[in-house]
Amino acid sequence: MLAKSTEYAIRALVFVQLRNWEGKRPGVVEIAKEIEAPPAFSAKILQTLTRHRLLDSAKGRGGGFFFNNEQNELTLYQVIHVMEGDACFHRCGFGLKSCNNDNPCPLHEQYKEVRDKFFEIVQEETIQALSEKIRKGEAVLNRGIG
Amino acid sequence: MLAKSTEYAIRALVFVQLRNWEGKRPGVVEIAKEIEAPPAFSAKILQTLTRHRLLDSAKGRGGGFFFNNEQNELTLYQVIHVMEGDACFHRCGFGLKSCNNDNPCPLHEQYKEVRDKFFEIVQEETIQALSEKIRKGEAVLNRGIG
DNA sequence: TTATAAAAGGACCCCGTTGTCCTTTTATAA
DNA sequence: TTATAAAAGGACAACGGGGTCCTTTTATAA
């Protein structure tokens, strides 16, 4: 459904939020370890996120990644949009370029329902809400920390 | 959601069914043209489908692809299973290996709903049902034939 | 019984996503 | 004010899915 890099991005952001709540600004190495992603690749992803201002970073000694407190909650949709665009919310489940309500593929109605439901979810869910679940012990980020 | 080759496979099977109903057995070239897929690649996909006996084929002059009339309707799930396995119905939306009901990722419940709904659809829908929709003019396979 | 038309199959290529490595920039602690 | 620790950035490598091409097998029509 989502690209691997998008998944890494979401997990990374959740971890940053958790650490921020503890007053810490994690760096690439710590983040990569926690989300079980390759460090160098995580660095690239974090770069993308900061370049698009979904996340802030500080260079130099004592630097790391953090959320600017001023900004609002970050929806999963915003993350997906920046990481891979939103083609997945528009594509025909049958692979037809011409498929739409007026000119439906045979799977159009059923697939649309699923796709739209997913779209709703990612627009409503936020990094902060997911992080909160983990903080309360209702969910996990990997099989470690919790 | 589905691999491109799976989409081609489904479209190809639908077209074969439509032609079979007209008493014809289409060949690779005709199928590829209709479903707007590369001919050589379509050949590979059709090979996979016949090797797994979802479809029958006849070599030599006057040959082509067709459904064995004896066999039951073919569900989309069967096609997906043969083409790309069923990982997409089990994978965590967050990319976690350890995610399950007892050990959920923060997105588990919501994602599961979408995933399960899609699973239901592909188990219920069949190549024959989709073909019938096209035959009745209720849906299209590309922007041509209808 | 041979020429032809078709699927089957093997070997290979291409490209985007994933992933690495090394250098540069920037900030801070000593 | 310098050594160090961190992110930023550019260039490149690897892998897998998508895709091509050519040869082999098989059937049929002439």
C-alpha cells in the first residue's frame, strides 16, 4: 500500500515525537536503530521531511530532530503526500487510466470504497495521536521500547 | 495495491472470458492490444496463468487462450494468489514485522478494516462476474470495446 | 509431410526504489 | 578558537519488478 520509505518516515516521526515529549532530540543513529531502518537511508528520509518542513532539525553538537511546538498536529496524509505523492488515492484498482465514476471499470465501486476509507484514515490520524497510543502502552513501534 | 502484472492478469482473463463467450480463443497479440499491455510481457503473464491452471491454452495454428468450461468461476483472489502471493492481505500498514492483534501497531485496527474489506471483495468477485458487467455495458475494460 | 502459426521457455536488460559512502556545512563544548 | 559532533548533500551501488528478444515446441492447414 505505502512505499517502504513512507513507512520509515511515519515510524521515524512517531519516534521523534515520543522523544521530544521526553525533552530529547534524537539523532539519525538513534532513530534508525529504533525504527529498524538503515541509518544512511533514514538520514535521507529525515532530510526529505525537514526540507518539506514537516520536521525541524538542528545541526552541530547536541543537534537532532524535533517538532516545532508552534505547528499543528501532522496528519499521515501530509507525510504520505511529501514522501510519495497521492497517486495511491486516485489510481484505479484495475489499472485503467480512463476509469472514473462515469466510465467505471468493473471493480470501480467496490475498490473506491476501500480506497476512500483509507484516505479518510490517513487524513484523520496524526503522528501525535499514534505517538500518544504508544505512550499509553496501547500500541508498539517495534518489538522493543513500546 | 496490486502489482502491475496482477492487474494485467485480471484484465487479460476478463478479455479471454468475453471472447470465449463469443466462441473465440484470443491469442497473445490480440489480448495484449486489448488490455493495453506489452505483448511479450503479456505472454509471460499468460504463461504463469496457464502453468497454474487458471486458464487453458492451445499451441499451434488456431491456438489461443480459453477457459475450460468444466471449471468453476475464478475469484480475483485466486488470480492475485498466483501472481503475487497474498502478503498484501497480511502486511502491517506501518511496516512492522511484529504487528498483530496482540501486539498492534498504532494503525492496526483502522488498517485491518481496510485490508479485510479488500480481502472480502477479491474473494467474492470473479472474472466471470466482472466480464458479465462489461458484456452488459455496465463497465469498461479500456476506453475502446466496452 | 511440410510450411506456418501459435504458445512455452530461457536469457537477458532497464529503471525506479532502496540503500551506501564520502564530503561539506554548521553548531557547540572544551 | 579549535576539536568534535551532528545534519545536509551529492554521487554512486544493488536489487527487484517490469519488460524484451530469440529459440524451441507443438499443432494444424495446405
